[in-house]
Amino acid sequence: LSNYSNTAVFAANKILPSIVGIEVSYTATSNSIFGFGTPQTSTATATGSGIIISEDGYILTNNHVVDTSSSNSYSYYDISDATSVKVKLNSATYGNDSTFDAKIVGKDSQTDLAVLKIDKTGLTAAEFGDSDQAVVGEFVMAVGSPLGLDTTVTQGIVSAVNREVESDGTKYTCIQTDAAINSGNSGGALVNSEGKVIGINTLKLSGSGVEGIGFAIPINSTLDVTDQLINHNKVLRPYIGIS
């Protein structure tokens, strides 16, 4: 038990300085019903998590944390693009003055990945592991800001690898875990016993009788996408034009 505890403490201490909370603000406008009534405008917010990937302020997260397209199916509201994105650093590492405005550098709905940038240097970048080496039964931690509770750590194991799941019509090949993942964990890290990131926490199953089924995008599959989002602000994909 002592060895297990020491492993968890080591992994948490290594990754926590590299985890951020994200708050995104939108403008929500209610649509009139059957042509009656005056549309009302209000501010809506969403929260998520992110991973510092460079000391000069680049942050990796999920596209659905900062993109509103998945909300367009709610016909009663029109949701604007993000009006502001704020990133909160780990105050234990960076002090109380740790909230920064962030710019969306690039985002990609097909891979559900996005990159943000804040104007700060001297950050602690996360160390990446080799997600191809993940095995069933391996110790893992999910780290993020669920329900606004910054720098929350939960633990579990790798439940399955190369698990195919579908969300909003897009299929993903994921690492499945039983580490607790809740609303706001999206974009946070799934780390191994060495505190190295092996996945981006992205999805969970919920509902009556469902417990401990979450999914993370393997970190190896994010590397090329992240580079393209930083360098080109989008993912460059080949296509064939037919007329």
C-alpha cells in the first residue's frame, strides 16, 4: 500500500503544474417561438481542462471545450462563437494571479482537438509517454477541473486499449479507463505511473446502471494534429476535386 501511495503521489506532483482549467464564454440568444416574443440575449459559459505543452504558453485541449457546433442542435438557442476563453493555471505552482486570457490557435472537429495560447513563459510543460505501450490493467490517473474543481486527481486502470467509440457521428479509437471522469474533465490528462501523459480525457458513458467507463484520445495520435494546429491553425488534409 505504501508503494502504491507513493506512486500516486509522484505521478500527481509531476503532472499537476501542467494542468489548467478552461472557462469559455458565449452569447446565447433565445429564438422566438412561432414568430412571437422578443429574442433574449444572455451569456453562457462552459468549462473544461487543458494540458500545457510548451513553456511559452501553448495548451492542448478538446475541440468540444471551445467550439459551439455541438450546441447548434438546440434550436431554441443560437450560440455564438466563443467571446472569451480564460485559462487558470495551478495556483499552487504559479501563485494566485494565475488566470489569463487565451487565444484559440486552431481547432479540429474530426479529431476533437484544439490548441490555445496564453501570453506567459516559464510554464511547466507536460511530459508525454508512449500511448502505444499502454496495457490493460496499467495504473492511470485522470487529472483536470471537473465541475470547476481545479486540479482534481482520480485514479484507476486502463480498462481497454484501441476501443472504438462514436460521438456526434465521428469515430474515435480510444484508451478506455475506469478513472472517474466528470463534466469539465474534457481536455485534461490521462497519465501513467510515471506522471507522463498517455491520453486526453474526452468522453464518458453515463446513465442509469453505467459507472466507470471513460475514454481518452491516445497522446500518440495527437502529435501530428497538434503540430499542424500550431503551424497552420488547422489540419491540412488531402482531397480530390471532382466536377
